[in-house]
Amino acid sequence: MQEESVLKKEDNFSVWYNEILKRAKILDVRYPVKGVYVWYPYGLKLRNLIYGILRTLMDDEHEEVLFPLLIRRDELLKEKEHIKGFEEEVFWVTHGGTTELDVPLALRPTSETAMYPIFKVWIRSHRDLPIRVYQIVNTFRYETKHTRPLIRLREITSFKEAHTAHASREEAETQINKAIAIYRNFFDQLAVPYVITKRPDWDKFPGAEYTIAFDTLMPDGRTMQIATLHMLGENFAHTFDIRYEAEDGSSRFVNQTCYGISERCVAAVIAIHGDDRGLVLPPRVAPIQVVIVPIIFSSTGDTPSEKVKEACNAIYNELKGAGIRVFLDDSPDRPGAKYYYWEMKGVPLRIELGPRDLTNVSCTFVRRDNFAKRQVPLNTVVQSVNKTLDDIQHCLHARAMQKLKICAINGDTEPKDAIREGIIALPLCDNESCGKKLEESIGANVLGEVLYAAAHRARRNACAICAREGEDVLVARTY
């Protein structure tokens, strides 16, 4: 282990973020294709723990499926409005070996046009409804903007997309509300704060009636969209002729929803909680929750050293037996080098134990979130670890929530100045031209109508552009 210089997160977030991904061994960005990256083992463990929470929440009501990666061109082009939103981003497979394909195949940008021809086969009667399925797959989009690991990619390696079909519009609306509740639970467990908005019509998902989005505020003052939910209504059902026989014998179109989350949720955990020393991981998703560092000053084989090692092994076995993700660092490196290494990795709790601690029948707890130290009796280690991890989880969430502030703009504040600090709220009418003018004037994006934002109460007032009656919308610079 080798100590490196401390990074300053506030000085240049972009540099800090890329360095943390490298130093903490989350992603290797050296793969020779732009916008495509390699997960290190530690990063993949973090990713899997995060998606494990999501799977548990989804499995309560959904069934997991796996659809093919390749989509026929004629199927992709069936929904004209949908493909129009992706036409510049599709990767095409045109040859099999040296043979040109009769029908070009698309690498899925998203799976509506792959799944819904099969929904047509699956759904015949009202007894087949509702359908609630999801998959976690890779998707491909030819991103032409500046790519950024986990945030703006050409291969999204971990896209969770859910697709549902219902007998009525009311049931589909109920499903959207259930999905919002699932996502709130998910991000709360990641200690990631968020705002929820209904996107303006000009920014909704192609083919949707409306789109709802979760956004979080990143350290550089920009927002990042971390989840979306789409009311599709009957739009895709008409395109793919997805009907069911109702109880009265009539033939009706299904109502559909879809909602998704990508590995941006991993990026949010890294960016929001990390500090100048590296990652700061919430205990629920930390690959290693506790690291044990023996403090040995004597030569190997000395009686105090052997007793310290025995005590550390006993703590390790006790914690592992209790289901805690623990690592015993008995490497020959200096304690200081070990501290630096595990702090960079974001391990929530470090346990130090040396001869003096052993004499006092105790060990030292060091928290990663605030570096607070305290002595803990050896006979209460498991109980104390569980309590400390719970407290770290709570404190990280509370700290992150404090940073998600929304500036309510009134006549005395200049939006162009306030937007540099983060999210602003100001009244806007429902006229698209006013929204576009606002975005151009302040160099930011309208996130949309406020559905949820902690500590913010939506207002009705004169539109910031035309002075007609308007309602608060959230506006921010975005990724």
C-alpha cells in the first residue's frame, strides 16, 4: 500500500471524481473504446450490493425476465415518436461475419420495441393482466456529448427497466405511484437525496404521455437524473396491437408504464458522500463494512504481538459470524498506510487493536464519516458495530439532505446568478415557448413541476417570462 496525495473535492469535482474511481478501484477507464469502461472487483461488489437492494424491492411485486439485446430494425421503427427520440443514438449491426444482414439489428437503446411484440403474444385475456416484469441489462446509446464514467456512457452496463401492462388507465396510474414509492425507498437506503418532478412535455420520454423523474444535486451544483418513470397509456399498445379480451367479451387495448434506473445510482453514492480522502460509503452498500487493523510494534513472534493477532482474529470471526462484511488487514504495511488505503476505499468503520487496547480489554472504533474515535469493550464488539453502522447510515443521509437546498426565486433575486449554486424554483406557465426562453436566458434546464422536494412548498405566481399565472418549477444546470 502506498499513500498518495489528498484530493480536494471542492476545487475541481470532475478531477476528484475521476481520480476516486481510479484510486478506489471502482472502474478502469483504459478500455480502448470511448464511453465503455471496466468494473474492478471492488467496484462490481459495490454495484451488486446497490442493485441487490433494488432487486429485493422489485421482487415484491415484479418478476425478473431477460430479453435479447438485438432488436429488428422494422420493430424498432414501428413506434415513430419513440425512435425519433433515439435515432441519433442507435448502434446498428449490419453484418454477420462478412454477410450483410437482410434486416439490420439494433443494440437496444431501451427495450420497449423488443418486449412489446412479445407482450402481444403473452396477453390474450383480462386474466393475463396485470403484467409486471423487469430486467437488469446492458443498453447502448451512441452518446456524442462528453462521456463520463457511470454518468454519460455508450454502454450502460446496469440498466434496470421495468415494464407493466394493465387493464385500465386507473390501474396504470396506481402502478406509477407504487413505482415512485419503490424508488423513494431505494434512494433513501442509499442515503441519496432527491427531488421528484413531472418533466415538461418537450422533455418527456419519446412515446410517453408524461414522464416523472428523480434528480439529485451533485457537488458541482449540477443535477443528475437518477431515475425516470413513464406513463405510456395506450400509445405502444396501439402500435404493437396489444389487446385483451375484457370480462364483457370486448377487445380492449392495455395501458402500460415503464420505469428505469441506471448505474447513475452508483455515481450518486460516490459523488454525494465522498470527501477529500476518498469514498465514504453508506454501510448498507459498502463491500467491506468493517476493517480490523492490528497495531503491532514488536517483532513477529513476541508474546504481545501474538496475543494482539489472536484477539483480532477472534473479533473477525465474531463479526463474520454475525453477518457483517469484515476484513482483517494483517498485511506487513505500516498502520498509517493501512488507514489511508481503507479510507480511500470508503470502509465505514475501522477497528484498531494494539497491546495497550488488549491490556484494557478493549479496542478502538474509528468512523469513516466523521473520524470520531472511541474505546469499545471487547465483549460488546458485535452489538457496538451494528449500532455504529446504523448511526453512520443515518448521519450520512442527514448530512446529504442538508446539502440539497432549493433557492426559491422572487423579484429581488437574479435567476442567472442563483442557478450557479444549484436548484432554483420559480413560477412558470405551461407554455413551451416560455420554458425554452427561460432555459436560454439562464443557461439551465427546466426539470419540471414539483412533485416532491424536501423543505420546499410550491407557489403559484406570475410566470417568470410572460407574467401569466404560473406554478413553481424546478430549474437547474444538468448533466
